[in-house]
Amino acid sequence: MQRNRSRESRPVPSARVDGLPRTDTLRATQVYRREDGAWMVARRPGDTVTG
């Protein structure tokens, strides 16, 4: 089974705090696997970037 991985970080609007929009930067890793000649996302874990 072949696997491929990519990573990205980007700001996304996530919530409102005290009525103001709050933007967090999320880091996500996408893991792909090859099925029948096509790349499919196997999983996409993500978390917030701190510091």
C-alpha cells in the first residue's frame, strides 16, 4: 500500500469571543492512500498552533 502525506497551516475563523470573531491557526496533516489507482484521504488529524 502506498501512502503520501501533506501538511498545511492556515488561519480559519472558528468562533466568537465577547461578540468578536476569533481566528485560530489550525495545523492539519492529511494522510493519503492509493486505492484502485486513485489517491484517497485516509485520515486528516488537526490541532491548533500555539506559541
